[in-house]
Amino acid sequence: MPSPLGCHLVGSVPLPDTETALRVCATGLPNRLKRLPDGETGRRNLFTLFQSAIFTPSPEMNTIFLMNSQIPSETAFTDTEIAAGVQKLKDAGPMITGYDDAAIESYQSFKKLKQQGIIHPLTKFQVSLPTPANVITPFVQAVFQAAVEPLYEAALFRAMERIQAEIPHEELAIQIDLAVDTAFWEDGVDIYRPWFGEGDATKEREYIVEYIRRMVGQVEEGVEVGLHNCYGDMQHRHWHEPSDLSAITQRTLALLPSLSRPLNFFHAPVPKSALPYLHAYLSPLTALLPYFKVNNTDFYLGCVHEGNVEATKKMVEVAREVLGDEVAWGVGTECGWGRTGEGEVEGIMAISREVAGEVFSELASIEARAVGGA
């Protein structure tokens, strides 16, 4: 069967709790999910916004967060004041991101639903985690960011270590979310500016590649790892409408040689703004196809648009033309569903079912259930 095959869920789902999100998605996208996130329900539904509370022990470094706008930045701090602010954060005790607590708790629901046959036996539990840039940039004043980065990165890596200690490796997939990082990489996008690189684009990009490499390097053997590439979705808006996927492709090509392991999955967005120039928009991705083929990387296009099946089908049609049949690929939405209405969930899944075939065959499903029940 030609692509698309299978579906990818980025993370958030606008449902009341974890078990509901898992159940609805598993039954709404039957045999189509190699990985299933917990829905990032409750306080996690606005991406990293809940992480801002980590920095409250040092009020002077807190920002006034604005969606899809430049963050007002106060620069009138002396070196002494900056050091004192960072010390307050350290004195408050080890940073706790909460990602590990959430994942470990949600996995219990995932395991239960899998045992009940509601979640496919071959589906893995997906944990979506942001790079530190997606937390530091919006919630920490610019002059503090360089000093805060290693503190937050260490906290995030501790959470990753605990997640992998508590959840069986063969059941786990970790997705690294790249959103602010994409703004850093894009030429002429000033909504988010990096604290590193001194304005030199080459140095900035080398720094980005290095911190993504470090994060991928925290994923242990036997655990899947993938990338979600993003242009933002707050208030259903992007902070940039890209003309093509060259920035994401360039970043990925720069990253791949530095990795000690292959990527298991990869997701790229296809916004409605790209409809007039889909061939040009998608063409850069062809440079990644040889890597995906050699490494058996699952590739997903975020082309499912709720309430617009025609746009989705057009994107699928052009993607088939551009990507050919060298590599199988699946579909997803551009970003998580957390900012959509609960009533839109079924519509998203209906379009996904219509355009994407099943990734697990009936025979494989029967065999997997038999092994799981042995």
C-alpha cells in the first residue's frame, strides 16, 4: 500500500485526563500508532508554560510571557545582580522539571490499557520533551539565560534518566521537541534570539547542533528517539510562515553526523500557508530520504488539518509526487492538539484515518497479542 502509512501524535490532546486521552487516541486511530503520548493533559497542555514556575525563586529573572510575540527583556542588571539572581535559583534546591513524574505516572495507565487490549501491543509509550531553549528563552530574562542553561539542562537530563530507569526500554520512545530552536535557525526571524553565538549565524547553528546532540545522547540503548520540528502553535498561529523546509532540513543534516545512534522517527510540519507552493515547500526533505531509508527512520508529515480534508488530501498528493516511493511515510498534525477544542479531536482522527493506512497488519496484531498474552 502506498504512503501515507500510520499516524504520529506530537504530544498534547485536549481531553480531561491521561487515561481518556490514551483510550480515545488508541481506539480512534486503530493499528496506526507506533507510538502514543499521554496527551500532556492538565497543566502541561500549553507546551512548556508550566515550566515557568521553576524560576519563581528568582523573581528578577522572570519574564512577562507573550504568545507569538517578542518577550520584553530587561537589560539593566549588573553582573553582581545577575550572579545573585542565579544563586537564589541554586539555593532553592535542585530544579525539578516534573517531566519524569508525569511520564512515570502516565505509563501506568498506558500499561493497563495495553493489557486490556485497548492499546496495540506493538505501540510504544512516547514521552515528548523540549530542549532547554524552549523553556529558557520564553521564561528567563535574556541576561540570565547563559547561566541558567546548564542548570536547567542538568535537571532535564536527570528527568530523562529517571524516566528510562522506571519505564522498560522496549516500551519507550522519547521525542525531542524543536520549536524555539527553529526560530534560532531561520534567517531573519527575530521573535526569539539566542543567548549564544554573539550574533554569528554559524556559531549559533553549531551551538544548536551541539545541544541537540547532547540531548539525543541521553537516550539510552533500546529506547527509541525522534525529533518533532515546529514553527509554533500558540493561539493556532505560527511565529513564522516558512517558504520551505530548508531550515529544518539543514539543521537535521548538520546534526546527523554527530549522533552516535540513528533517529527512529522524524516529524516535519506542513502549514496551510504552504498550499500555493507545496512542491517547493517539501522539496528540501528529499535530501533526508537516503538517511531515512538506510536507518529505517519513520517519517511523518504534519499535513492533517482539522476541518479541511481537501487541504490535507492536496498535501498528501503533492508529497507523493515530491517524495516518491523510496521511503514510506505517515501523517500527523503540525503540532500537538492541546490548543484545539475537545470537539475537534474526532475530526482530526477521521481525516487521519481517511488518508493514512494501517501500519500494523492484522496478522502482526494477532501474533503480537498472542505473545503478549503468553
